[in-house]
Amino acid sequence: MTQTASPTFAIIGGGQAGAEIAGELRKQGFDGRVVILGEEAALPYKRPPLSKAYLAGGLAEESLYVMQKAGLEKANIEFRGGARVVQIDREAKQLKLSDGSMLAYDKLAIATGGRARELKIPGADRPNVLLLRTIADVEKIRALAQAGKRAVIIGGGFIGLEAAATLVKHGVQVTVLEGLPRVLARVTSPEVSAFFERVHREAGVDLRTGVQITSFEYEAHADAAVTHIHLSDHSRVEADFIIVGIGVVPNTELAEGAGLVVDNGIVVDDCTRTSDPDIVAAGDCTNHPNEFLNRRVRLESVQNAMEQGRAAARTMLGKPETYKMVPWFWSDQFDLKLQMVGISTGYDQIVIRGDLASRAFAAFYLHEGHVIAADTVSKPLDFMLAKKMVAARMRIDPAQLADETVALKSLLPAG
Ligand SMILES: Cc1cc2nc3c(=O)[nH]c(=O)nc-3n(C[C@H](O)[C@H](O)[C@H](O)COP(=O)(O)OP(=O)(O)OC[C@H]3O[C@@H](n4cnc5c(N)ncnc54)[C@H](O)[C@@H]3O)c2cc1C
């Protein structure tokens, strides 16, 4: 690295991870130049409210910001909004922006996150077919989502279900179309999926699983909206607007173009280092080793973006520390708070603690007697304890775990 009197640490991507890296650099005492280059115009912001309170219209844009303008200025962090990086020249250690300008860096962090996966069928480019990833996306949805309108949500994952819950509460008629036999199939058990399906149906959502979209129906002229969706069971659903929530594609093209190793995410080590010693990466765009899971993963979670972001900052400062994290996640739907810790894939026993009908319970996932993951619904205290059980992969008697008369805390080692 060319040591300059005041080195420049550049961050590509002004999302949750990018902001965390910048903040942590300052917290660690770095007094060089910190520049965040963000393609979106807005200051770095939190995405979770986009499908929840912000979609509902209850929040001002500023409340989404990870750091307000004054905070960025105080920390002497330069934020350049609307600045898209189009090339990383690793040899010259320079970034090229879409407006043709260049920025030299000493150390670089890539925090480019992901983008919503697009549906690849004719008509998906029509003006009423929308994604849900950015503030701009939500503005478009809100413009069409008046009470009484018909929304069709494609995808029964977290984003689709959160959007369904928010919209139906506001009087929109919502249909959710999920191609797999159950919602949330990739992330939870059939029991928890069935619980959320019931909750959505009871709230008035027309939830259809195991259905494939065969085509969109629309008039020929370019601005014409999609009016109907045709399904594999030969049914036809009417729509005023459509939200596509079928997953996230990591933004790795820039890293790939620079010759960094990419494989379902930018490949980093447990200190967030890429294959270039002067470049780290953090957040949704990374494929990283997870000690707890004993394999590589690419996570899409705020917690990961924040913790990995902090690790990335320390590595940039030459103080690498192994980044360890038990994955956890949350989702708010209606009055319910789903919190998940660990990854339940591969469990051989499920233990339900509490009554699903009461809308507050915990599902523990065991593998060979050890707790490997848990989902709790509106049980925040149980979640705190479940995190400890999962982190320690505790062996717990399933009968005691299921018995609500046995305090969960008493199943953990004292202290
Ligand atoms: C609607 C919604 C709800 C969510 N709810 C939850 C939740 O409840 N709980 C949870 O844990 N997680 C949730 N998430 C996921 C969470 O928001 C993400 O995991 C998190 O935002 C990842 O942060 P990031 O910084 O890695 O990426 P992003 O937030 O995607 O930020 C990356 C930024 O980099 C910019 N960028 C990309 N390429 C370039 C370039 N070439 N030049 C300059 N800038 C570039 C992008 O425009 C973007 O602004 C939700 C996500 C969405 C969309």
C-alpha cells in the first residue's frame, strides 16, 4: 500500500454495511479520509421498514437513515449519493465512477449489497410490475396501493409476506402466489410455514401455494399495465399492481470485473478479506465462512451487514479479528414478531413450546439431540435464551424444552 500522510479509505455502497464500516473506522480512531460512494441518492438507510412501517406510510424517509447528515458531517465521513462505481482498477488503486470521474484509494471496502431478483417473463417490465428493495420502489408501490386496489404478490418469502401483511391491513385486496408447496419453505419448518399461512388467510390474504405463473396479460402498447396473471392451474388472477418478491441477486459484477474471486457472493475470509489484500467486502454481497455453521454462507440480514461491516473496518486498519456470528433474523407480520436464530436445515426433531393457536410460541430444531436453531413468535425473552442454546449447540431434553411449566432459563447452565 502506498502510505500517504492522509490515506483514503473508500467504501462502495451506501447501505447498512457501508455505513457501519465508515462509522467503525472513526470509532477505531482512523483519521484519514473516509468516502462512501452510494449509487442511490438517499443517505445510507435501513431497509427492514420498507416492507413494514415505511410501506404503511407511517414513517418519514429521514427516520430510515442509519446516520443523519449532521452525524456524517460530525464524523467527517464523505457521502456521495448518486455515485455509481463502474470499475475498480486494482493496479492503479483507483475507482471509476459512472460520471467519468476517478477516486484513488489506499484501502477499499465493497459493500454493494444485492438487488431484487427480476421475473423473467414477458410483461415483467410493465409499469405496474414492481420490486421491493429501495425507497424508490416503495414510493412506486404506495402510489398504486390505495384501499380497494388488487395487489398480487409473487413470492411467499419474508418480503412478500411482510408486504402482504402491511397492504391487507390498509384495505388492499392481496393475493400471494408461491411456487413452492408452502411459504417460507427455504427458511423454516412446515409447522411454522403452516402457522403463517393460517395467519395470512385469516387476515384476508388470498394465499395460493404450489402455483406457477405461466404468463402476464396486458395490452400491446408499451405503457399498458398488466391486468391479469395466468397460472399453471389455468386460473387467472386480476391485478391493479404486482410486487415481485422472489429473492435477491448479490451485486458482484464490479468485483468480478476487477478479477476478485466471486462464487455466489464475493468470496471473503473470516476477517472479510477478498483475494486482494487491500480490498475487504461486507454485507449481502459476500460469501463468507461461518464457524458456527461450519460452511460458507451468503446471508441477507441486517445483523450480518453490521457485524461484518465492523470486522471489515478493523481489517482495513490492520487489526483483523475473526468475524464470528450465529446467524439471526427477524420478520414483523401483523402483530407478530418472528425471530429466528441458527439455520434449521438438517434438523431431525422439532420441539414446539407453547400453543400455535395462542400466536406466541417457540419452535426449537434439534439435530442428534443438540439445539441447532430456533424460531420464536412474539416470545422475545424465549428468543434471548434460545440464542444462547443455539450458540452453544446445547443438548437439551426435548420433553423439558416442550414443557412450559419448566422455565427455559433453568435449562441453561447457571451464570
Ligand atoms: C424490504 C426489505 C425488508 C427487509 N427486512 C429485514 C428484516 O426484517 N431483518 C433483517 O435482518 N434484514 C432485512 N432485510 C435485509 C437487509 O435489509 C439487508 O440484509 C441489508 O440491507 C444488507 O445491507 P448491505 O449494506 O449489505 O446491502 P444494501 O442494503 O443492499 O446496500 C448496498 C448499497 O450499495 C449500492 N451499490 C451497489 N452497487 C453499487 C455501485 N457499483 N456503486 C455504488 N453503489 C452501489 C446499492 O445501491 C445499495 O444502496 C430486508 C431487506 C428488504 C429489501
